[in-house]
Amino acid sequence: MSDPNDLAAFLGQCWQHLGRGVADAKSPARYPTLATVSPDGRPELRTVALRRADVADAVLEVHTDIATPKVAAIKSNPWASFHVWVPRSDLQIRAVGNVDIITGPEVDADWERVPLASRVSYGTEPVPGAPIGHAFDYQKPATRDRFAVLRCHLQQLDLVHLGEQHRRAVFVRADGWAGQWVAP
């Protein structure tokens, strides 16, 4: 086991799990919970698929249908939070940042990497969240114009290890991700 007091190693462990979430569909970090605030001020949570974790730029990315309520929430308030629980490591990752909604030609390469069978996630009719008469009264055409990338520029990481002795550290962009131990 590495030195439990090594802040840099703790942060490195976090990014290792996030990177694994992008690369491995079976990783617990693959499907984080994304929290936003609706335009009327209510908290909203949903599970998303992590598509990019860039340690150098401190960015997390997910894909979405531009017509989803989470996009309306982000347009109203660009702050969001991700939550990841990694059971085998007893590690909770909370990441907070501001989100850019990216569409158009800038996401062409991302769209090309989306498997054909998964493209139906972008273009549901009626739009996601609209009332329908029966459970399956909707269509799922693959609509390129509805595809968007949510790019979260992280500002803070809050890590909690729930081992025999709990430990917690907060890392913020403003101080170069130096980290600070805090009471768990």
C-alpha cells in the first residue's frame, strides 16, 4: 500500500478510476451520477455514461440528446456535479465543475465514434420527458442534430476513502490541485 498521507497518490488513484471508467464498460466509474439544478431550482440526478476523463485539462465528458431536461438545466445553471462510488476501493469521488454544451461540427468526431446501435439515444420522439399515452409510445430515430457533448471543466474533487480509517481530501483547480486533507 502506498503512503496513505500522499495527497498526489490519492488524486492519482481518482484519475485512474475515472480513466478506467472511460475504457472499461464494467468499471463502476463508467456510469457516474450527474447532478444538476433544474431551471426552477430543484435538484436533478441521473446516471450517465462517462465518455472522456482528461487529467491534463481536468475535464469529464458525457454525451446527451440536446432535447433532454439536463441540457435545459445546464443552460439555466452551468454548474454540475458527478458522483462515483468504487466499491472495491472503498472510494467515493465527487467532482464539481462548470459545463459547456457542445454541438455542431465540433462534435463530428465524437458522433463518428458512437456505435450505430447506440445512436438511437439521440433523437427520441417525442422529446425525453414528454408525456406519452403508453409505455412504448415513442420512437428512437438516430438524429445527428440532437447529439451533444457535455464537457465539464472540473473545479473541485472531493475524495473519501472509507477504509478501516476513513480519509478525505479536497482538491481545487484554483490551487493547482495541490489538495488538502479534511475531516471525513
